[in-house]
Amino acid sequence: MSILSRPDFHPALVAAMKGYSFSKFKQDLTAGLVVGIIAIPLAIAFAIASGVTPSVGLVTAIIGGFLVSAFGGNSVQIGGPTGAFIVIIYNIISLYGLEGLALATFMAGCILVLLGLFRLGTVIKFIPYPIVVGFTAGIAVTIFSTQMPDFFGLTIDEKVPGDFIGKWGVYLRHFSTIDMTTAVVGLLSLAIIIITPKISKRIPGALTAIVVVTLLLWIAKEYFGVTGVQTIGDRFGIINTELPCPQMIGFDMKSINLLLPSAFTIAMLGAIESLLSATVADGVTGSRTNSNTELIGQGIANITVPLFGGIPVTGAIARTMANITNGGRTPVAGVVHALVLLITFLFAMPLISLVPMSCLAAVLIMVSYNMSGWRTIKGMVNNPKGDVWVLVVTFLLTVIFDLTIAIEIGMLLAVVVFLRRVSENTTIKVYGDQLDAADSDMTKHEVLDLQPGVSVYEIDGPFFFGAATKFDEMMRVSTSEVPVVRIIRMRRVPFIDSTGIHNLRILIEASHKEGILVVLSGVRDNVRDALHRSHIDSLIARDHICDHISKAVIVANELAVNRRREMAGVMTVMD
């Protein structure tokens, strides 16, 4: 209740308005104009690749971009459709239609808002890096593979399968249908995109390629009779330039149950990509993103966009960096970028219709190359084998199956690898004659003598289910003689979970049945509280739970001496 009554929602736009000046506005205006121009071809390309019309991509970028800037927690974040969503959007549309996509996007928006309200923005950042790299590279390969027909002008007279292997099988069977003119247009576009940044980093390569290639193709068609190269207008006809009115989204439990996994995937992808983009931006600008506000802002955008027929939105790293590079420092730049897109949508769509599909394919091929992160993957080859395996498996699952499975299994593998590492780092030492009483390397060392029958078991690391079994096995095989007193030294146990508590309870009860006394040493306050809540402390005398090993050894030695005297008295009576 306290979380919801005081949500961590502080839009960066509100904060930016305090002390806002005309000089800042000029910077934001320039940056917004440039980013808006850059976003035009990307919004159109991502829309077409996702299986929707160019106008849907622009509407998404307009509404989503504005809302992300207005309600987000980062000052320079630019929101809109991104390549990460292409695969999942395409699959949802093919299975459930546009109505299914709208419902999944709306639910994803609600999930993002809830994540922000419950202050889980920081937690999202902890998703293992190999998973992020793996599914990002997998998405890049998938995007690349979907552009082959448009890039080469292939004539395919059968339905292209959705799976990666089947898709490339169809491509290879129809590669003889390649249209050379279309391929030349695609290769020329790709060359311009690659070369332009080498001439000037301020000029967007994608936009340059679209303008130059579209103009050349128009001249070739008008004056030289060149045909066969498909344009956006050829595929989609006259593009609607009317702003759509909001439409209600239909809800029913069957659809919700069917689309919830997809909605969760969209939400996770959106959260990861937006927070990753925000983190990168913070590193450049020196600002600090409010992660929870950013998630709420992304959620608001994804709740609103499907009402207008749009597709999912998230923070776009490339556009955000372009915003920073061109002087943008407040969310006003993002608002200007949305206005530029709106003007383009209302007045420039006839020109957009002239853009060749192979040129857009070249744009997306370059996007996929930049997304692949092959340099990062190359640098991670020498990382721990567990991380490499998580990356490889996540990548392969993304390419061969889908993102939902990739994220789920990738997270499971990452958890398993993490638990294995922690359990391996949890060590158990056994002392039978002497031990060092020092609590740290800086503490003066004091050697303590142990009475016969006193054994010390020191746990170094978390006492959780991954280490509890190891501790239990160590107890059974550590000593040849049954001890009289067991000291369990827990000074280096940062936490204990229910499995650790369970195993400890069983050990204490089994020890008591065997006539062995148990003494706990160096128990931290949080561990002591956990033991108290579980009533473990009721199984041990209060003075048998000690805060330092020296006290525990004194107690244990006295218990051992007393036990020997008792045994000696029993033997005397028997004699």
C-alpha cells in the first residue's frame, strides 16, 4: 500500500522545465529536427518488416515518441518502434491478427506500469548480460534473414515459413528468381549507408541512402524506362495520411490467456531495451535515469499506442545517441522529434511512396549488423564457460524458435549457472584440534585449543539450497570419530534460506538423538532473525548461540569436559 500511495514517478520533462532557457530550446530544437529526420526511414522500415503499413510505423513513432519523452525518466531518451520487436510483432500478427497485437501491446504496457509502480526498475537492470547479448544477436540474425526477398527482389510463389531454417530453404529454392536491378539498388543503398558516416558522422546514412537512391530510381524510371524495382507505393498503394481515431480494444479471458506470454515478452524486451538505452545515455551525459519512472512512461506509451492501431514502443539506442550527439539535453528534443514525424506523416507521404523496398531492406540489414554486437560476442569468448553457454543457447533459441522461449530458458540457464558458482564458492572447513579465532585478516590471530570430542565446522558463503546438501554430506563424512560437541561457525554466512534452515534443523535433531550437542558461533543478526522466525533457536540452549568463536569454544570445551565426567561416572557405577 505504501508503494502505490507514493509511486516513484517523476517525469524528466517536469524537472527539465525548471530553469529552462531559450538557449536550451535552440539545442533541443536542432537535435529534435535531426532525430526526427533519422527516425522517418527507421519507423517505416520497422513497420513494414513487422507486417504492418508504413503509416502505422509513423503513427507509432509520433504518439509513442511523444509519450516516452513526456512521461519517461530519462532526459534524452527517444522512443519509438525498434528492431527488437520485429520478430515478436510479426509472429503475433500471423497468429492472432492486428487485434491480437493491440491486446498484447496494451497488456505489455500495463505490465510495464506495474513494474514501475512496484519499483522494479532497478531489478530489470540485473538481467544477465549474456542473455541480453544473446537474444539481441539472435534478433539481428532474424531481421537480416527476413530482408532477403526485398533486397534481392526474389519472386516467391509459396508461403514463406516463419521458422529460420524453413525460411532459408525457400530462399535457396527461389534464388534463381533474383532481380538484378533490385539487387543493384539494394547494394548501392547499403554502400551509401556504410560510406556516409565516414564522410560526416552528422549526416544519417540511412536517410542519405533513401534520398539519393529514390531520386536516382525515379530518374531511371522516368527517363530510361527502368522497371521491376518495387517501391512502398507499389506494395501498399495510396498510404492513408489521416490521423487515426482511438479505438477500444476487445478483452476476453481466452484472448488474454493466449496473449499473456507474448505480452510478457514485449514488456521484458521493452523494459530491457529502454533501460539499456537510458544507461548508455547516462554514461555519455552524466545524468541519472529514474528507472521506475522510465518504465511507467514506457508503459503509458504502450497502453496508448495500440488504441490508435500502433505497434510496441521502447527506447531506441541509436536515435537516443543521435539526440545526444546533436545537442539534445532535455525531453523537449524528443517532443520536437515527434512533431517532425507528424509533419512528415501529414504532408510528405506521397514522397515516401517512391522509396524502393530494396533500399529499406538495406537500411534494416545495416540495423541488424549494428544490433548483432559481434565485437561484444568476440570479446566474451574468453569469459567463464557458463556465461558463453548462456549466450550461445539464448542466441540459438532466438533464431530457431522465438524470443519468449529464448528469454525463459536463457534466464533459467543463467540462474542455474549463478547458483552453481555460488554453491562452488561456499566452502566448509573442519577443525578438530586447533583453530584461528580471527574474524578477519586484520584481526590479531589467536589460536584456540579444542578439547577432545569438539569439532568445528566453518561455513564460508551463503547457506542456501545449493550449499545445504554439500554441508550435510560434509557432516556425514568429515570425521572418523563421532564428536561430543559440534560447533557450527557461521561468521561468513551472509544469509540462510529455507533449505539451509531445514538442513540445519535436521542436523540439530539428529545430533541430539546421537547425544551430540550443537553450538552456533558468529551468527549474524539477519541469520539469527531467520533462525528465530523458524524456531531453530528453540532447539538449542540460548547460551549455545554465541557471537564469537572464542565464546563458543569455551562453551563447547566445558560441555565436552562435563560429558566425559558424566561418562566416567557412569562407568564407575557400572564397575
